[in-house]
Amino acid sequence: MKITLITDSTCDLKPEFLANEGIPFAPLKVLFGEKEFVDKIDLTNAEFYEKMRSSKELPTTSQVNPGEFYELFSKELEAGNQVIGVFLSSELSGTYNSAVVAKEMLGNDNIFLIDSRTVSFALGLLVIRLKAKIDSGATAEEVIDYSKKLVESSQLYGMLDTLENLKKGGRLSSGTAMIGKMLNLKPIIEVKEGVVNVAEKARGSRKGLTWMIEQLAKSYPSGKIEEMAVAHANSPEKVSDLKQLLLERFEIGTIHEIEIGSVVGTHAGEGAVGITYYK
């Protein structure tokens, strides 16, 4: 029985890549005021960052609803396929729970759901790994067992370039944001147990990049890494510098480059860069 892998738009993999790999995705919605956009379908990443730059207020996002998953799952089941769905952390969005509701509505044992406990480029790397496992001929049960190991060992670090989005979103006071700007503070976030935390506050971008690379080195003392991903929020030149630093320090088989999309980009802000890997 064929297995279809399904994800959501917060994986931040390009729609063209997902289409070529045969991975349907459920898009979240992005709202600027009263105007709603469908993530990755009628709002590209470039358009999103341009709109956010000129907006006084941060956009909001809304989860995928159960009806959308019902349709996606039904189509695959009717074609005789099994479904494995992997979605952003249930701690960050109700999207995963919507998938659970849709599965219960269908009452079908050929639907398997994974709470990634992460988001954005870490979810993207997980999707890439699971698709490779499916393509190797693994059964649905084997893919689920494999996913559990990956979810447990997934690590994401992202360095913010600006505190403006945290200020706009009410997570930082204007005074604190001003002090942070004066000190050139670059908060580094991580996703831990499904939620976003501040892991470090670096003084300047170079120190922030060095800190993230040092964390990676703790997991790979041999200096050899099979596969990882780097990410950026509309900042290709910064991620290019990051890749260069990584390749100077490590022997890496594959580095996937992923652009942070609207959901995480709303909070992280333009200019963020990050890494994700398996510990």
C-alpha cells in the first residue's frame, strides 16, 4: 500500500519541492488586518516580508481547520493510500489537533499522525527525513517508530536580527527593546518540548553565530555531520555567511537551505538565521 506524507505550510519547504516529492500540504492563513492570505499559495515569503515591513501592527495567523484535513485525508484514502501526517508543534498551534479531529471523523486506521514538537525549518528537515524513509520502502509503522527518534533528538536554534517584532507583539516593552538595540543584543531562540524559549542572548551577530556553532559541535565532536539545515528570514546573504562558517568547521554531507515563512517570521522578524539538526 502506498504511503502519502502530508504536512502543513509551516514546514517552510518550497511548494514546488513538496509538489515534486508528492507531499500535499495544508496551508495556514495569514491575516493583515481584515485581509486574509493563504500561506504559500497566494502570499509568497517575499510578499509577506514586504507587507510586514510596512505594517504598523504584526499580522496574525490561523490554524488549519478539521474540514481541510478531512478532505486531504479522504482523497488519499479513496485512492487506496495510507496517510502519515506530520505537523507543527501542538503547543504552538491547534493545527495538529485539527488533524486528530479529522482522523476521528473518518475513523480510519490507515491515518497516522505525528506531532513534530517543532516548527519551520526543523519541521522541514523532519519532512525530508520521513519522505526518504518512506521512499526506502519502510512500512507506516516503521516510519512512525523512526519519527519518534527524530522528534526526540531534533534541535533548532534561531538568531533574531531585530527586536522590533517582539516589541510589536507585546513580548517586549519599548524600553527593553531600545536597550537591546543599543547593546546590539541578538536573542537566540530554541524549540524545547514543543515551545519556543530564549536559549542565549549574544552581543552581536558574529558572537551569536559562534554560539550556535559551538552547540552543534557538542553534538558532533567528530566534526562529521550527515545532514542538517540552515534557515533565514529573507536574508540570503546572512545564511551564506553561516554556511561558510559551518563548512570551515565541519564535514557536512548535505546542508538544506530553507527560508523561514510567515508563521515563524511574524515573531522572529526579518533577518533571522538559524540551524537545525539531530542531536
